[in-house]
Amino acid sequence: KQWYQRRVAITAGEMMPFAVVGSREDVKVGEITVRGREYPWGVVEIENEQHCDFVKLREMLIRTNMEDLREVTHRKHYELYRRGKLKQMGITDDGAHPVSLQETYEQKRAEHLEELQRIENEMRQNFVNKVREKDLELKRNEKELAAKYEGLRKENNEEKKRLDEDRKKLEDDLAAIKKKKVPTATLR
């Protein structure tokens, strides 16, 4: 593998600078369709090594450096991502002390359950306080209604007494008028 990489590196060094032509279009050359560019003087085929160094550049970059790309991706990018995620979770990975994800999970779970229990207790206490407040308000409203009812009942009784007295007075007046009318009717 190293021999092949060294050989490609020497070959690539000899070919620099690369002449690369890019295209997204398919062009018909004779009976076949190829990826390339059409110019007034002819067609430049991207995959043809006599027209363009794209194939050599691709071979050098992807096939020979793929293992390096994987190593760098794992060592640098993935490790940075992993450390960032662990840091967000509150886990420190200093390299000297290996992190037990099971222990960390159990610890985080216990913390989360404690937090949930605390929130539940707060909510329960708030509920009890609101029920107590509503109960006091209802009792206060009940007392006000009872007092209002009693006041209206007294007013009604007084009004009834007054009306009874007025009715009795009117009946007495009517009886007195009838008595006065009876002697006058007999006089005629």
C-alpha cells in the first residue's frame, strides 16, 4: 500500500499542475453519450485522459487518500463532535479516566427523577393552595349571600307587615264607610 501511494504521489507530482475541465452535461460523440463540454472546435471529454486530468486527479484524491481521509475524519472531526456532545450531557472525558456511559446514564436518570419529583411536589402544593384559596373565597361568598338573603328576608317581612297593616287600615276604613252609608241609606 505504501509503495502504491509513493508511486501515485511521484506520478501526481510529475503531472502538476492538473488540467481539469468540469461539466454536468452529457454530450453525444458519434454513437455514444459522454460527460463533457462542447466547443466550436470539438468536444472535451471529462473521462478521457487525453483531454483532461480529471480521472488522474480523482484517482489521486479519492482512492489513494481515502484511508487518510477516514483517519482524519475519525480522529479530528468525530472526536470533536463526540466530546462536544458529551460536554453538553455534562460528561467530562479527559482521556485519563474512561467514562462509563452506564454510570453516567444512571446518575443523569437519578437527577432527572429527583427534578421530576420536585416539580410534582411544587405542582401538588400549588394545587392545594389554589383549592384552599377557592374554598375560602366560596365560604366568603356563601356568607355574603347568606347575609344578603337574611337582609332581603327581613325587608320582605317588614314590607309584608306594613302591607298587612295598610290592608287592615283600609279594611277598617272601608268598614267605617259602609257603616256611615248604611244609616244614610235608611234615612232616605
